[in-house]
Amino acid sequence: MQLVRLSLFAAAIASGAAFAATPGNTPEALAKIRETAMHSNYAYERLADLTDLIGPRPAGSAGAAAAVNQVADAMRKLGAKVTLQPAKVHHWVRGVETGELVDYAGRPAGLSQKVVLTALGMSGATPAAGLSAPVLVVHSFDELKARAAEVKGKIVLFDVAFDQHLADRGLAGPAYGAAVAYRGAGPRVAADMGAVAALVRSVGGADFRLPHTGFTGFGQRAPIPAAAVTAEDAMLMTRLSERGPLTMKLTLTPQLLPDADSFNVIADWPGTDKKDEIVVVSGHLDSWDLATGANDDGSGVATAMAVIDTLRKLDFHPRRTIRVVAWMDEETGGRGALAYKEAEKDRVAKHFAAIENDSGSGHPFGFKGSIPAASEALFKPLQKALEPIGAGLFQREEKLETGDLYPLEQAGVPSFEPVIDSAKYFHYHHTPADTLDKVDPDDLRRHATVMTSLAWYLANMDEPIGHAPGTDKH
């Protein structure tokens, strides 16, 4: 009997030690995470390193390669298990990009007007000396279709405004979705109808005469030159076209180089009794080349990195493995996400949940997730823990379709992201103004707090949360 008692005592001590290392989802543990993250500048320091020391990070570039090494080194210093996961990525580079209105009704002799523009990702090129052609202004796909007979040989301009009124009322996502359809598909549609080039009004709400770049897709057809013009220049061309014929000289000399070798950076904070199960927390490492990608998506990468920093400071070890991923190539095709899905195809069922932060660094109000309705109540303790920083909101969604998480969500992995004040996000999105000074350090700390709290909570849940609704399932 004495031997049995001693054995039970030893087991109790062992159990207590395990609890000390894995305190679980207790109010005390969640409060410690909240307070530690809210008093840390780790995320801002890493974001400053990424943006100020490296700068732009387009996929396939030297900047992207430097970012891979920088993030991997930082994660190793925290004691994480780091893996560089290979991915073949697009390598598109912009060249000369100029626009000039060379003829229009009422033009004084000898004058022309400059148009501020930037090539869209995957744009084709004009001849080196440029091309000159009449401009056809349309305001919808329906109008383009109605004027199909006029398209051949023209430069088509889609003058479709971003609805800032929606963004100001917390609906920046729908506002972006409505306008970005023209950037994503407009050039291809115009090309199919015989246009020699395509222009889109920049997708953003602030009229600072800033061009907003972004990806445009041509499918299997040869690309035509495609650029985004500022809102001011789009409106100018609309007004001039109402006076009579309008001619533009356009010079774009981008190149699509051979696919480049790159990597997703994976940093694992190993779990304990459920270490073979994974909670992904992530942001994308690549950016457009016009600026330093502070909001899109350096802030997301930095706050994901802060998850491991916070847990290391507390010596907290979750039941499930928390996996930080800095994705590559989100902006020009998502090949990093596809490479991850392929590499993990036999272990997708072991992914308990996935988080991505890719909507800027605005004030976070909480989080949202693609989970079954029956699981919503499971998150109330986490909401309560985040209420002291004003981030206790939880929105259940049928699907999020968030950037790099899309392949995992389609396979049934529940996806999560912060709920963010995005009213001003599209002022600077994909522009030369997406720089570190646009990031509020206090809001970034709140992001790191939400990301760490959510990742920890998911990694220690006892209850299954089910598959993402409306997907293929594991």
C-alpha cells in the first residue's frame, strides 16, 4: 500500500510539473499572455527590421530572400524549430512606366498632360518606345460589353471608384471586393475584346494621387500592358473623354522572368501531449515593390512572430504545436500556400486551426473564424480575456477565404483572422506610402495580443471545433 501511495504521489508531482509547463486556457494564463504581449515592443521591432533594413520584398527578389533569412534567424534566436519550405514563385519585375495624354478636344497646341500610373502585377509590356492609342472609358463590365464594337485597338480605362463610404462604416472588405474585380479581371476581358492596353482606376479610398498596384490575371492568353492610374487621373480622363476623342501614349516595360526559388519560413513551438496536431499562425512575407509593405503584410508577419516571443517569455508550452508561417508569394499567385498544402497533404487532418493576419495594422476589435455554429460558444472565455483591451468581439463566418489559408480552409481546416478597423487601410494599400510610419505601435501590440491569445487558446482546447463549414473536409 505504501508503494502504491508513493507511486500516486510521484504521478501527482509529474502531473503538476506538466501543468506548470502547460497551464491551459485558464483565466490566469490568458491574463498573463495578454499583459505580457501588451507590454512588449517585439512585433514593432521586428517590423522595423523588415521594412527599414530590407525594404520592398516582391517574390523572387533579393529583398524577399533577405527577408526569409532575417525572419528565420529571429525565430531561431527564440528557440523555435525553423524549417525553410521550398516554393517556386513568380518573378515579375516592373520597368519603365509612364503615361501621357497627347491629344484631346480643346488641347492647346504643344501641350500634353502626365498621367500618374503604375503597372499591374503580371502586366504585359508595350514596345520600348511606348504605344499611342485612343482611350475608351467605361464604368462597368456591362458598359464594356455594350460598346464591344469600339474596343479593338483602344486603351480601355475602367473608371470604377472604391466606395470609401462603405469603408468608413466598417465595410472595407466589400468595398474592396467590388472595385478589385476590375483590376483582377478587367485587363483580360479587355484583351479578349481586342484592346491594346488596359487601365484601371486605383483601388483605394484616399485621393492622394497615389497609384495602387496589384495582381491582374490573364489566364492562358498573352498579357497586354495593364496599369493602375490614380483616382484623380481616371476622373480627368473621364471628363476629357466627354469632350471628345482622347489619345494616350503609354510606356510599360515589365518582365516576367523565369520562376525563382524561394521559401516559406516555418517556425514551430512544439506542443506537449498533442504535439502532432498543429495550429498555424501566420502572415505573408512578400510585398509589392513600390514601398516597404509595412501594413501588407509586414505587420502580419511581425505579430505572428510575436506569438512565440510571448510564449517564450512566459515559458508557456501548448498542448498542440503552434506553427508560425511567413508565407511567400501571396501577392503574385499564392504559390507558397500551395507548396505548403502539397507538403502537408498527408497531414492536413492534423491541422486543428489556422490564423492569418493580412488586413493591415488598424485597431483590432477581436477575431472571426470559419467554424460550425455549434462551436461558437466555446470561445466565450477567450472573448472575456480580450475584453480589457477592447478586442472581445467574435464573428462566426461560413467561410473566410483568407489569402494563404484558402487551400487549408478548402480542406476543412477552420480559419481565423483578426477583426480590424480597416477604414484607412486602402488609403495606402499597394502604394508607395505603405511604410512603417503608418503603423501605430499600440495597435500593433494589440494585434500581437489577439494573435497570441487566439493561437494559445486553440492549441489548448479540449473540445473539437469541427471542420470549416461548406468545405471539402479533411
